Amino acid sequence: MIRLTLPTFLATLLAGAAPVAAQTAERLSVIANGEKVGSVAATRTGDHVAIHYDVKNNGRGPTMDEAIDLGPDGLPRRWTLDGKATFGGDVHERFARDGATARWSDAMGAREASVSGTALYIGQSASPWALGLYARALLKAPGGTLPALPGGQLHIDPLGPATIGGARYQAYAISGIDLSPEMILLDAAGALFAVLDTGGATVREGHEGD
């Protein structure tokens, strides 16, 4: 009969256990007219990202739960968005890419397309956190440009460094999502620090007054 001491037993048990995926969290505050009106909380565990986005500005704003499964290239392979739009309408948006086929459904209905190489799905109801995801992909792309789904293309332009609260960030403009470019700040690790907008901003929690 083999007898194991407690330390030996625990070491044997842990050696056979599956590795635990590292977890990272990002929290952003949504600011409008100098007041906090919402938040974004994103938790990444391995290749899965769970996001809760909630804004209430004068009683209106989206409340959204997103789940993203990232592929080896760091881009979404699965993306679900469920919640309420700015004016209270139900949102149940879906995206999936399997090989060269992309399928999605949003407020415009269900569609699919054949894709080759890298293509960015633009979430119709996505939180500001998605802009950091788009930016990191665009910065790796030739000429800072990638084809987009449902259509068109996205492009990123560097605008130069910015120092906020004693820390240095890089400013960028992302065009192709809306009529006007999205202005963002990334930190040295490429994580989203802020989204700048007329009359407001979405900024990393703890830096609302910077």
C-alpha cells in the first residue's frame, strides 16, 4: 500500500489540474457634461471577454451585455450582444465566423458573407471597449486599413502623443465606423484609455478628473 503525505498528495493533485486562464479587467467611466452617466466593465479570461455596458443620461441610454470569443489573431470569432438600445428597444445581435464564412444578425436582419483574410466585424450596438479592439487590429494591418463587416473598411491614423495625469498616451483617429472619425487614446500596452467625443468622453476609471 502506497502512503502519501499531505504535501505530496497536494502537489500531485495540482500537477494534474488544468491551468487556470489569466483574468484581466478593464473599467471605463462614461462622462457627459462633466458628470458620470455610465460605465463599461470588461473582463477577459483567456480568449473570452465579457462586457457590461450601461449608460443613463437624462433617463436614456443603452444597457448591454456582450460576450466575445477571440481567435488566434485577436479578432472576434463569436460575438453576442443582448440588452436595450438607447431608447429602450431590444437588442439581440449575433456574429460568428467559421473559416471563410461570416454570419451576423442585427437590427437590419440576418446576413452572411464570404471573407478571406482579416476582416473586422463592426458591432452595431457595441460598447466603446470595441474601439480598442479595432485599433489594435488596425495598427497591425498594412497601411492601417482593414475590410469591415457588414461593409466598407476601417482605417486608423496616428495623431501624436498626449500626456494626461503624468502618463503618456497615443492618440488615434479611426474612420469608417460613423460619419466622423472616432478619437481615442491608447496606453503603452495598447489598451483603451479614453474615447473622446463632443461634450463628453469615455475614460479609464479613476481618471475622470484628469
